[in-house]
Amino acid sequence: MKIGILREGKQPADKRVPLSPRQCKTLLNMYPKLSIEVQSSVERCFSDEEYIDNGITVKADISSCDLFLGVKEVLVDDLLPEKSYMFFSHTIKKQPQNSLLLKTVLDRNIRLIDIELLQDSNGARLIGFGRYAGLVGAYNAFATYGLRHQLYQLKPVEQCEDKLEMLREVKKVKLPNVKLLLTGTGRVANGVLEVLEELAIRRLSINDYLNNTYDEPCYVQLSSGDYNVNKKGLKFDIQHFFKNPTEYKGSFKRFYPMTNLLISAAYWDPNAPVLFSLNDMQQADFNIEVVADITCDINGSIPSTIRATKLDDMNYDYNPTTGMEEPAFSNKKNITVMAVDNLPSGLPKDASREFGNHLNNRVLDFIIKGDRERVIERATIAEGGQLKERFKYLQDYANS
């Protein structure tokens, strides 16, 4: 088998890689019959020379490879017929911007393996960039709050050499007695918690968060059951909620009068309740000033997330009266939004190394030596010009 590591083509340029130079070398030592080619790039966090120094072939044309590995969506014009691809396709929620990508995959008889869908037999994600999305998302949330209130200014995260420098930089954060709310309990939220713990921000129970005031910054962490309730009054069941989200309604309203800074780090199903509506945002008791939407579902669970932002231009204001975007920090009555859609690229080397370790240890063996646990099969969206049975619901989306 010949594996090709793609140059990231989507703009803004993403510096992450699925495998670092040393990880490629390790992989070749583990599987002597394997070969790896890396498509030359001036953008990625590891240079072409670093791959070459580790004995990896680097060239512009890697079309002879069998399986292509990437991070972000591959450009439609770059998709080669009859090949296998593994990357984050961002199609399973019918994201409008990627319907042509899926149609092209089908038209060109491409096998599409979505990294987001690589799971064990119990449905647990095997690999991802979630932790670093949380780390960088939390850093950018505090950077945004500091800029909005002119309290402090953090170095842009992409100018930090690594996570250690980022955590040293975040020590500049000096908050008043604000209340911060974090949604989610998975890898993304755990990344956020690392930054909150670094700042020693006080953690509260839901009851204390809703009913008490404090003379220091504090936060609460919510799981899905804390802001969704069964419409029939039944006890919240997380597995039932995942399978039947339409049978639930949102109960987030009690939290927004108490919250100044919202960090959204919970996976959202398009059939699940939204956190709040535009009408909610227009109420006098809606006190959220900054929304750091790490999940970045455009027009999803948070009305103010109307577009994605970039690491070097991460903020805009949302006017809840008009429902329109305005320049960042232009009006105190606006909500300031941070919605960068490639947050881990802010720490590309650290994020890539962690991702590559998991890819080597948890996934690639199923590709090279056989898919004995059906890990690859479950993550395959399309093959041979057809959607797999589990993903037939995407046919109208691809046709659109």
C-alpha cells in the first residue's frame, strides 16, 4: 500500500498534518511493505526538508498513491477518481458548503472515509483534534473578552511557539467577577478545562451558579441533560437523547441571565433543541456579552454564529436587534462572537503530533492489516459511486 499525505488546499491555509515526519518514519519501520509520499507544501507546520530528513519521499505529484490522508476538506478539483480519501469531510450534518464535495465523491467513484466517524464498537471517537480545539478555543475566548473590555491583550495564539508558551501567555488574563458557562463534557470541553484550571477559576455547582454572587470569576460546566428536558416529562436519558433529539426541548433560558461569557464545546445535532433563539437574545435579561463558539455550527444552536472566522481575524459583533453582523467591539449592546472553524491550527505542531500518535496507534493498522473490527467500514460514507446504507439520508443533499 502507498499512502499519500495531501497538501492542505482549503483557505485559509491550515498548517496541520495527519502525520509528522517522525511518525511517518515510525510507521515505515512498523510496516516494511508500506510506502509514504508527502505532497510538497510551503504552508504546513513541518517543512518538506523535515520529511526528507526522516527518509520520506516529498514531491508535487503523489497521484500514484492508494490512500490519501488530509485534515480539512479536499478541494473538489483535486479529488482523483477511483481513489480512497480520509479527511474531515464535514458533510454528515448536510453542511451546505460541502454538498458539491460529496456529489463529486460519488461521481468519481471515490471511497470517502470520514475521520470524524472513526469509532470503536461502542461508538466512542478514536481520534480527533478536539482537545486542541478546546485549548485554543478557551484561549481565544479570554483574548476576546479582554479586547472587548480593554482589560488586557494576549498574543495571537498562532504566534505562540507551542502549548507551553500559550499557557504562559494566558496568565496575563485578569478577569472581574464574571460568570462563565461551558457546555460539553467531551474532548473539546476537557481542553477548555485545562485553560480554566491554569487560571485557577472557581468552579461552581449549577445551584450556586444560578443563585449566588461572587467577588471573583467563576464558571459552571453543563452536560446535555442540564439544558435539555424530555417533552413528556420523563427522566433525561443521554442515549435516548442522542437517538431521539426531537423528543426534547431546551431549558437553557435559566442560565443566560447569569452568564457573561459562553464557551460552546458540546456536539450539536441539527435535530436537537437550540441553546437559545434570536428572540431570547433580544430580552432585557440576556446578559451574555461574548460567545466563543468552538463547535462553530453555522446558523445552528447559537443564532449569533452566522459565519466562521479566522485565527488572524477571529471576532465580529452580532446585533441582536437587527440580527446582523457589525464590526467587532463596535457597540456594547452587541454580542461579540469568536467562531474560528480551525482552532487546532493555532497550535499546529502540538495538535498534529497528538493526532498522528492516535492515528498510528488506533486506526492505520485496520487499513494496512485488515478491518477486523469494522472501524474503517463504519467510517466510510461512500464507495463505488454509492452512499453506504447508513448514509443514504445524504443523497438529496449530494443531489442539491
